[in-house]
Amino acid sequence: MTTALYLPEENIDMIAATSVLQQQAADIRTRTINWASYMQSQMISEEDYKTISTLDKSRGTYLAQNSSQVVKTLLNLVSHLSKDSTIQYILVLLDDLLQEDRSRVDLFHETAGKLKQCIWGPFLNLLNRQDGFIVNMSSRILAKFACWGHETMPKSDLNFYLQFLKDQLATNNNEYIQSVARCLQMMLRVDEYRFAFVGVDGISTLIRILSTRVNFQVQYQLIFCLWVLTFNPLLAAKMNKFSVIPILADILSDCAKEKVTRIILAVFRNLIEKPEDSSVAKDHCIAMVQCKVLKQLSILEQRRFDDEDITADVEYLSEKLQNSVQDLSSFDEYATEVRSGRLEWSPVHKSAKFWRENAQRLNEKNYELLRILVHLLETSKDAIILSVACFDIGEYVRHYPRGKQ
């Protein structure tokens, strides 16, 4: 059984009717396919001809009474026909059947099992087609088969599919990006699929795309994906290794859309609530303080929101971050800043007392902080980061007797 995370449906932000996939599907529904010509040229059997012709006219009742035949016919047609316009039509029909009644997903799984047919294969094959609509509608159907039924997607297929979604997200100017993100929103509600997504380096891809300028709808959908990942305590604990907090803090300070604000606050809350190790939660709080989240929270406290969740999350986060500021030693603050990779001339760098007391602590955890400073010198293009890193390494050498070595 798939252990899905059941959230209210409106939170999932179903693809807006304006998305490219939905607009095209509306046009495709109006087509009439000449099934008789397919039968006459022996491209489909008489049995499949009768089934698809009847299904065109009265699908609900016919499907209930002839489920085995309908599943068999649809899998046959998807596997054996090649004309783009016909495949598009069959996929829209099939997607509509599933959308009308989720329990039909199990019907498809059970029937395909009895017929000894693979339900995943035909649709995974269609992901290789040239036609964007076919590729993305097949992807949408695969996500429904994987998430709405009692059967999970087999591991090898799952890795292939998640890699496909990841690559599609990263494709420049992909007009179907909302549909791709929507599939991922569904998949990542299932715990087994979350680890597989991390395994194909999915989080880095989400962060990379979020650090570019994407429209607010895609921004919302990708942050939603991060949010559902953070419901797993292990993943919530690892999340900031991918610089999730700095990126989301930047978006929070720029965004004007309430739903984007809401979902970022929900991610931040999970990053504090879900990790089982309290020191991880503390590190996350410090990272948020470092990224000026407290300042954003105080601005949000002045605004009126219709959504009670936002108000509750703002209060919760403000309290947690205020507490963490009081507990902060200057070294905690320094270590978090270095780990974030966002060095600036904060007071701690220029304090002679700080360096006298803490220079040798850069040796802790196998020189972790020193290694990060060196890495920043090698990779950063930012003048402030470079100058602060140079200064800090200079102070380390000055105050730690064996620093030069």
C-alpha cells in the first residue's frame, strides 16, 4: 500500500485550467476518430473496435460492466497505434476516466495483473515520443497510477520516471513545466518515492531552478515539493545541506504572492518541528536568523492575512527564532554564517576578542569551517565573500600558533 500524505486537495493547487496541457486536452476531446478505418485496415481487432466505439459514447456504465475488456483495449491501443492525434485522444480519454473516479486506478492495476499485462511499460515508452502533449499526458497518467492506487511503481521504473521528471524540470523554456511540477507534487506525497527522488539528486535540481527567475506558479509548485519532502524527519534533517533555507529566505523577501509566502513558512516550520535531533532544529533556526528571516517575519506580522495558517506559522517561527537568538554564542552564529556560504561583514569577523577565543575552533570536525573558507576562496565570484574569507583565514593564522602550517 502506498503511504501517501493526505492533504486537503485545494492545497495541491491542481493544474490551473489555463495550463498548456489542459488547453490542448480540451481541444483533443472534441475530435472524432474514425475507428472503423482502423479495424478495416486490420490495425485493431473487432473486439477492440467495439469497445472503443462504445466507450466513446457511454463510458461510465460501460466501464463498470466491462472493466476487463476496457483495460485490455486501452492498453492494446496505447501499445500498438502510432499516429500522434489518435494516441493523444486515447490518453485524454484514459486520463478523464481516472480523474472522474480515483478508484479506477486499482481497477486498472487488478485487471492488468489478471491479463498478465504490464501497466507501466506502455506509458513509460510514450515518454520517449517527440510530441510534447503525448509525453506529458503519459507522465500525468503514470503519476496517477503510481499515487492513487494500492500498488507502488516498481523500483527500476520509478528511478527512470523520477529522472525523467527531473530532466523535464531542468529543460529550458519547457512550456509544460507546470504539468511536470504537478506530477512531482503528487509523487512526493508518497514516502517510498521521496527517497528515490533524493537518490536521483532531485533536491539540488529543485533548488537550482528556484534560484533562477521562475514565475510564481512554478515557484509555488516546486516549494510545495520541498514541503512534502520535509514531512519525513530524516529528509527534514538533511534539507539545509542543499541550501534550502538561504534560497527560500531570498524568495520570501521578494515575493508578493500570499500562497508562496504560506508554503515557504510551512517549509520553515517543518524544518524546525520534524527533525528528531534537537540540535538539527537549532541549526535550522540559526540558519534562518542568519538569512534575515526574523526581519521578514516582523514585516509579515504587520500585514493582515485571510489565511489563519500564515498567522499561526509566523507566530510559531518568530518565537522559535527569538529563542534561538538568545541561546546563540557568537561562535554558533559565525559557524552558521560560514556554512551558509553567505559571508558578510557581520560584527563577529572584526572582533579581536572573538578570534582570540575561537581561532582554534576552526580545527573542529576535521577543519570543517576552514575547509569551507578555502572552498569559498576557490569558487566564489562575490567580492565581499572573497574579502571576508581572506580576512578570516588571516585572523586564524594570526591567532592560532600552528595556523600557517
